[in-house]
Amino acid sequence: MVTIEHEYLLELVTNNPAMVRDLLVGSGLPIPAFDSAELGSGDFNDRRPTEYRADAVVVFKKRNKPVQAVVVEVQRKPDKGKTWSWPVYLSTLRASRKCPVKLIVYCENDATARYCATPIDMGHPGWILKPIVVDPSKVPKITDLREAIDNPELTALSVIVHGKSDTPEGKQVVETFKQAAVERPKGRPDYADLVAVLRRDFDFTRSLEEARMPVTVEQLEEVPYVRRWIELGEVKGEARGEARGEARGEARGEARGGAKAVIKILHERGISISPEDEERIRSCTDHEMVENWISKALKIHNVDELFD
């Protein structure tokens, strides 16, 4: 029976095949340089009636030539039959793509992970298949906002696996996911619905709806700190227009608008800011302090100077 618990990783890989690279790197495995990553056929049928079909296949290419193919399997419980079909997947894929192949098996629980990691002895001397098992410990914890904005699929997987309300790091993963969903450019997926179904312990839908409450142009211009940020001469051209558009859609009051301005200016100027410092800025309700930060943000060389 197909369930969302089985399908969610495949959905993310389908939308962003290149994220398989992150799973391989998280397992300590190298991957050749590549120009593109695309989905391949998961059907491995020969002329016999037996049907072999992988959950997903990703092919990495350089100069339009395959340099690495990866079979992606999701296992929620041990299945002895896979010890016979997985070698077929790899040998057939290798023959059709004429490039090195790998097998990734994604398991959410330790018992299944241990079972799937068992080497498969093919019977021929030296021919032993060792599946690459990816368990939750090998999924990156995405807590960097810029990374979360740029890679929505890996960020969704991160919060599904690591988002917890009882640990500081788990909370940070959740908050990074929420903030990235709000700040991500229009048209990019945020996977909030998928995460909401799989992580019912967090009310993602309501919190994201609140964060996305629209503000009219007239309302925006009445937020003095956002207005000052827009009008400051050192925030120019395209960056100003893009930032103004984001602020217009997300600012919800003077303090929040001002804090948003500070963070945006720092990002635009390439100044590194930690999640802790970013939270300190966002949570500030002192209007005069936020206004002072906006002025400083245009001149400082590091975030420590902001709080001096």
C-alpha cells in the first residue's frame, strides 16, 4: 500500500533530483562533478514477465553525458525480496546508462536501517553489494536561512526528520523552515502542506498564514523604519526593489518591519549573521533601537558592531 510516509522523499527527489547529492555527501561518499541532475526511468524490465521497478532513479550528467546514476529506494520495514531485486536495478541501470551506479536506501527507523545495510553477497568472488543506507542521522539539519531558502526540498526533509519541540536545535530547524517559507521568492514551493501532514505536532499552516498576511502599499509607507530603509541612498537599484517587495508582503507592524529591514540590509551587504543574532533582531520591540540598527546596518563590517 502506498502511503505518504513512503512517498514524501520521492516527491522531494522528483522535484529536485540534485538533492540526492546532499544525501550522498551526508553519507561521506564522493560524487563526480556534474552540470545537471535529472530523473531517469525506474523501470528495469527484461523480456521475462518479472517486473523490476525502483522507487526513483537520478542521473547526474556532465556535458550531457551520464557520470553517475543513483537508485533511490525507500524502505519502511525489512523486505528479503529486495536482496534479489536491488542488484538487478544496479546492473540494468549500469548497462543502460554506461556509467557508475549507486544504491541509496532511505530508512526512518534503526531496525530497518540495520537490515538494509547488510552486504549482499552475489556469489562471485569479490562481488558484494553494500547498500548506502541513509537514516535520519545522515540528513542535514538545515538551520541556515539562506540555505533553507535556496534548497526547499532538503529543508522540508530536514524539518520532517529533525523538527522537534523539545530540543533547541529541533526548534531552530522548525523556525528556519517557517522563515524560509515566508521569505522564499514567489513561485518556489515551500512544502508546508506536506510537512503539516507529517508533523502534526506543529501548526505550520496557521503560523505561515499569519506570517504571510498581506500589507498594502499605503500601510507599508506608514511604517517609518521600512520607509527610511527604502529611501536610504545606499540601498539601491534592483536590491532595493526586491527587498521592498518582500517587505510589502510580509511586514506587520513597525517593530517587525524595522527588524526585517535590518536583516535584509545585512544580507544584501553580505554580512554574516547567526540564527541567534537574527532572532535577537526579530524579537526586538524597541522602536528607537531598531531605527538605530537600520542606520548602523549600512555602515558596519560585522554583526557584532550592530550591537555595540
